[in-house]
Amino acid sequence: MEKKKLSLHIDPDQFAPASSEDKESLVVMRESVSFWKDGLRRLFKNKIAVVSLIFIIIVMIFAYILPSFWPYTYEQQIKYSENLAPFEYGKVEQERIDAGESVFPHICGTDKLGRDFAVRLMMGARISLTVGLICAALVLLVGATFGAISGFAGGWVDNIMMRFTDILYTIPDILLIILLSIVLKPKLEQLSHVAGFGWMQTVGPNLIAIFLVFVLLYWVGMARITRSQVLVLKEAEYVTAAKALGAKKSRIIKKHLLTNCIGTLIVTTTLQIPSAIFTESFLSFLGLGVSAPMPSLGSLATDAVKGMNTYPHLLLMPAILISVIILAFNLFGDGLRDAFDPKLKN
């Protein structure tokens, strides 16, 4: 029976039972996966983030593993091999080659003291990566703890803790690093002689001052982010249930609040690494980094500035390496944010 358009009668065909094909076409559910599995799956779909991760792994192998197999050391000075171009041999090395010996080439050339520049790049990248990773971990530890306590406590405790962070924002970090370096230098020399901590003299007071400044100042941003997350999460039903069951505040913060904002913390920590690397490279460029002869990418660039017109490769190599490392961490951090932020899910 043909139904008229203006008729008020109900069409019985619209109430016919759905066929199996109709039911399958309406199914939009997908496989149930965990938060981490779903985030990793979305991360590996991001080609830029995957390429950045691969490059970061290559740089870590370059910095931490390859120097152990390199025939030269970062402080080794080779006579008559000063300021060599890449793949160029010095006078003594050329004589050894003519005598039939096998001499490993200087892939990146040598500096003004005859030290192999490739291994110094490796050690410089190691220092920069170590500073970035350790400082980011310290910022995560201090900032997440401080922000979680502030947000969960609320009231006058939250106000006092946040005003304290506002005060820390006003402290100039460069000035604090210089002051700490001056104060720490005699203390570290005394401690290294008494306790036998030679590594303190190797890295120098400036680098230890950088670590302390990151612990004292750079956790403020992490604390604010964590506090904002905790202020939202502490009103959730599972937190109320935990309080009703008599759970301690420390357990609620550790097991419920920090656990549920771990995705945001990881992303923020990853983006903190390039900031720490840039800060260390900048300070080393100013002469406030590691002590000689230990190299850093910033100090390598500083040493090459005076001869940039004659030996430009000594400046370009560390500068390009710093830029690419920072870019890779930033792109990888953006990929983590897109993968683990629930608001950005399609």
C-alpha cells in the first residue's frame, strides 16, 4: 500500500525487525584496549614521532656505546695532527701508513690540540643527553610531588605552596648557576680529595650547579601542570571511595591521582628534555658548563668560534647536532602528547 506524504498513518514497514546485515552495519564498537596499548598504537601511527624516536635511539648509541669501541679517546692529543680536515691524516700518521700500518681515519677531523673530533662529539652528546635526562627526571620527581600535594591539600596550604612557586619564578637562573659554581668549587675539590670522588673533578662544579638549579627552579612548571590535573581528579568518585575506606592521603596521591595523570606527566617530562639540553649547551657556550678537557656540545662550539672562518666544520658539526637532537625530542614529545592526551583522540 503506497503511503501518502501528508498522511498521519504510521508506516508498519518502519517497525519491521532488523536483519542480521542491518545489525552488523550499526556496530561501531572496536576492540577494548588499555590506556597504554591504545596510546602506543596511536604513537606508532605518527610517522614523524617514530622517525624522531629512531633518531634519538641512534644518537644514544652514538653517545653511550660507540666511544667504547673508538680507537681514540676524547682527551688524547696526537702530535702533528692539529686542525685536520675530515678524513685527513697528520704527518706522523701518514708516515705510519706509508710504512704499511693501518691507521683509523679522523672522520670528523681534529681540533687545534690534535684531538679526534668525532669522539669529542660523542662525549659532548653524552654530556648533553645525560644532563637532559637527569634534569628531566629530577623535575618530574620534585614537580609532580609538590604539585600533587598542593592540589590535593587545597585551601591555605595550596595558596602558600603556589605563592612559593611564584617567588621561584623571579629568581634569575644564570645568576644562580654562577653563584653556585663559585660556592661549590672549593667544596667539591675538598670532597673529591677526601672521599676519592674523582668524577666530581671530571664534570666540574658548573655542571653540578646546573643539576641543582634544575632541582631548585625548573620544577615549577611541572608542579603547576600536576596541580591542575589533581584539582580535577580529586573530585572523582574513586577518590571519594578511597577516602571513605580509610586510605591514607599519601596512598591516594600515589596510587590514584598521580597514576591517572601519568600520561600528561610523561609528555611534559619528554618536552623538558630538550629544554635542559639547550640550557646546558647555552651555559657551556658561555663557559659555565663542564670542566676541560671533558667536552660538551656547547663548549665544542665555543672552542670553534674563533676559527670558524678557517675551520667551519668544527662549529657546524656540534651546532647541527644540538639542533637536530632538540628537534627530535620536541617532535617526539608532540607525538606523545597527541597519542596520550584523551582530548585529542579521534
